[in-house]
Amino acid sequence: MTEFKTIDPAAVEMLKIAAEENISTAFSRAEEVKPCPIGETGACCKICFMGPCRLVGKTTRGVCGADVHTVAARNFARMVAGGASAHSDHGRDLAMTLLHVAKGEGQGYRIRDVAKLHAVARYMGIPTDGRTKEEIALDVATEALANFGRQTGQVTYVTRATKKRQEIWKKLGIVPRGVDREVVETLHRTHEGVDLDPENILRHALRTSLADGWGGSMLATDIGDILFGTPAPISTEINLGVLKEDQVNIIVHGHEPTLSEMIVAAAQDPELIAYAKSKGAKGINLAGICCTGNEILMRHGISPAGNFLHQELAIITGAVEAMIVDVQCIMQALASLAENYHTKLITTSPKAKIPGATHIEFDESRALDSAKEIVRTAIDNYPNRGKTRIPPIKNRLVAGFSHEYLNYMQGGIYRGSFRPLNDAIVQGRIRGAAGVVGCNNARVPQDEGIYNLVKEFVANDVLVVVTGCAATGSAKYGLLSPEIWAATGKGLREVCEAVGVPPVLHLGSCVDNSRILTVLTQMATEGGLGEDIDDLPAVGICPEYMCEKAIAIGTYFVASGAYVLFGVHSPVSASDVVTRLMTEGWESQVGGKLEFEPDWRKILEKSLAHIDKKREKLGLVPWDPNRFGKSGDAVMMEYLKTVAASK
Ligand code: NFS
């Protein structure tokens, strides 16, 4: 490790400059601001004004008598509600956009993927025969919006889970009704003096998380695909080296594709390109940060400039004319940082303003015009650029794996299924599957856990799916490029070569973790690997979680039956009761469990042990690293060499 908490050489280069110029970043602030040792463990209660009560040492109860178990459970449930709100509000916004498009409003948007619209309509029981796409879209948007305010019944997509899973949820009383209802109920239950039983609080946390995973997030993914296209493999470059010396560099940062899609369109507008040239630039170069970066990467091949901890570093290059942000994961520090450079920080959402930033509200009714106005502001800023220092560091990556594409690649349009994947797992060519997802966290070395885990999984014949900042954190080091083949286990390599996919599949942004739910459900129902997600030899890992959204995601994977491991530290470590409820307790109730383990090596050990245990339980042959590798491209190349030599 370097003196900086990152394994990324591009980040190191920028952090050296920041140190020389006395510029503060999240990396330096993480050294200066120590985490509160009480809040960090979940032992601080600040939900009423007799406190805050800090339940440490001899203090075992707060003024109201709440013990540390109730306090830690309440804190955790509120994190789930916060995370579920963020992703689900994003889903709601997309449903609103679809509604506008269906009504012929929403300038610049259209229904791009009619096949996906029909598939979603089928999930929702909406008729499609003889109807226009606008008529169908109107019903789909209306049904999607009903998921938020529904008071009784269930969110529409509950029926997409396996029958067994639906039964488990029903029996436990955690079938999510409406997104808003579950979130509000969490806030009510965790208000002072309401639900004081940790087990009962945590059970509702499961329900709230399900409203996110199988509700708001899944709708966000589906409607995003309808409006902007379902992703298919696409290749480009990644890291700060994608910024261009001679072009207007615009970074879109945040989450909702409604904004970034229009910025993509505006940046390709010939008039604006000519305008950029009139200012002395050779063109307009768009790059992404965080999940909005993943959205436009997946659908347009726009290069990501980095993940969460790169947002400040991009500005320090001095080469960014504008950073355009909407909602989520946007550091307040960007505003004061940008004052040191010519970069304009432009906020666009009425929900998210930052003191010191320029606010240009993105108006969806005239979306394209709004986007053009924002891009023009960036171009106007190009002549103000001073010294630049773009690190010449980038890597190639392949992204764009929707679950539809995964299905298609395993047999084409007519015979697409998950059979080949399931068979490969049954035979032991593929040992199991791992999802590596989530954020960067300035408290731990940037990308270290993500990189090492993905690398080791692949070497051990574990197929990996990645999303969010973990996807970016893998791609920056070539793990999503052909370079990875040499380090891939023999069995996994054979399968991937036969099917024509890499061993690390980029499934998109964090709302697209819902794509993983769909993939896992499809694997479970395909046959040969049990009946439900908790039967699969699979794990979910969030090595560097940073925010509440990650907690909500982890929780809905557990509620869906997955073994989930988080890095960093446990936000409930103050309570052995809560820790046990989330592990043994949840495992007995829903088949999945949530553990926190700061050391990535231990995460790896536990993951592989879990995968092997599930293989054994399914009665599959034990994984043997040397059993396969006698076919495939690598062997063919060797064979061809021998043939050539013998001539
Ligand atoms: Ni996910 Fe996306 Fe990144 Fe973490 Fe933030 S961008 S929604 S929360 S930091 S992965």
C-alpha cells in the first residue's frame, strides 16, 4: 500500500498534487476526522431530546430505559429506510418520466425498448395485444406508481420471486405492501417509545428492504431499460485518463439516468460541438462518476472517470469544465474544492442543492433544452481552464450485461436460458457465483478489497457479477477486460470462452442489483441447483460500503435468501443480540444472513467455504481446480502451435 489509502495509481498521482497544494480531500479528511467510536458501533441513541444517550461502559440504558440492543436495531432499521428511500425515489422519478412520455410530454424522451415494455407489462398483467406502446406505457407507469403508495396487498414484483420465497415472506409477515408505507412504518416504529423489540424491529427492516429490492429498485431498472434501452455488451475505457486535454470535459455525477441521458444527447448535438470548437476545443468529452456513470456506460459506452472517491480527484486534474450532479453520493466538499479550479459545479435537482454551486434546474418538460443549456455553460467555461494534470492512466473494460443479455447469450433468441450456466455449476467447471457490489469508503484503502476479492474469485472458478462503484473499482485494474483471462480458473475459463462472455460481468448501477435478484431467481428455477436463492452456491459481498443504500441492498439480498458479507466494520457491533439476530436469526427465518468482516481475506475464505458447503448440500461434485482446462481457446492455441511446429 502507498502512503495514500488507495491502490489506484491515478488516485495516488492526484493525491500527491492535492498534498503539495494543500487541498483537502475525503482521503485527508478521513485521517483528520476520527469516527465517533460510539456511533460507529450502533450504541448512540439520538431519537429523542432527553439524549443523545451513549450506551457505553457502565451506561447500559438510556433515559427512557432503551437498551443497546433496541438502540442498535433501531439505528439499523433507519439505515435501511434511508437507503430504500433513495433508490426507490429514483424509481418513482423514472415512473413519472414514463408517465409523461406515455402522455406525449417529456421533451427528448421516448420509449426505446418496446420488447422490454411488453415484458414488464406481462409481469404486471397488463394487456399488450392490439395496443399502442403509449397505451401500454401509460398502464405500466400507473401500475409502477401504485407500488409506492399501496397500503395493502403487495408490491407488483413479489410474484417474480420463487414460489418458495413468496411463501417464506408470507409466513413471516414481511411481504412488502407499498414502498412508502414500509418506509414510513420503519420511521414510526423507530420513533421514541414504539417498537422496542429488536427482533420485531429487524423483521420490519427486512420488509422495508424488500420494498426497495423487489419494488423501487427493480422498477428503476425496468423503466430505465424501457426509456433508454436494455444494455448489451459494450467496450470502452475507464479512469481519470479518459479526460481529454483538448476537449471540453464534462462529468456527470449522481444517479438518475433521466438527466445523464439528456446530457449525452446534448453533448452529441452538432451545434454544440461547433460551439465548443468556436471556443478553441476539439470537441465535447463526456465522462461519468458513480452510478450515473454506470447508467451511461451500460447504454452508450461513455467512459467512467472513476468511482465514489474519484469525484474530487477529477476536479483536481484542472481539466473538468463542469461537473453536473443530480442526487446521491455527491460530496458537499465539491463546492469549495471547485473554487480552487475553473470547474463549475452544477446542481440540477430541486431535491439536492449545494451552497456555493451553480443551480440550473433540470426541467423534464423541456429536458433536451435544459441539458443543452447546461452543456453550453460548460463550453463557455473552457477558455477559463488553467494548468491541467490528467494522469495518463486508464484501462479497457467490457460492460453492458443485462439479465436479458445473459439469457440470450446462453442459447440465442429461441433457446435462451440459464441451462448452460447451471450445468457448468453442477459439473464443477464453475464453482459458484459471487456478486461484488457497492461503494468506496475513505476509511479503508480504495478498491483494495474489491480488486482482491474479484481477482481471487475468478482465479478460483467463481463467476463474478459486479455493479455500482465496485464494478468501476474492478474495471480500473483490467478485471473487466480480456487481460483477466490469464488469471481465470481453468473450468470457469472454458465456460466463459464457450459462451463468449468474460468471467466478471458488469450488471450496471446500484439499482441494477435488482438484475442480480432476477438472475439468481432464474438460476434457482432453471433446475439442478435447488429451488430457491438460499440453495445456490452463491454469495453477495459489499467490501467497501459507505452509505445507507448499501445497507438496504445487503438486507434485501439476505431477505431473498443470500449470504451477504460486508467489509469496513459492523454498525451494530455494540449489540451481540442484534449481531446474532442478523446471522443465526435471519438464517433460520429467511435462509440468508448478514455478516460484517473488515478483512477481505477472511471474506474470501468465508465465501468459498459457503459456496463449497452449498455444493455439498446440493449433492454436487466437490470443486476440483485441476479437473478441467482440457478444452477451450487457451488449449486450442497451444494445439495450433504444436501443429505449426510439426510442419
Ligand atoms: Ni451505490 Fe451509486 Fe457508489 Fe455506493 Fe454511491 S454511487 S447507488 S451508493 S458510492 S456504489
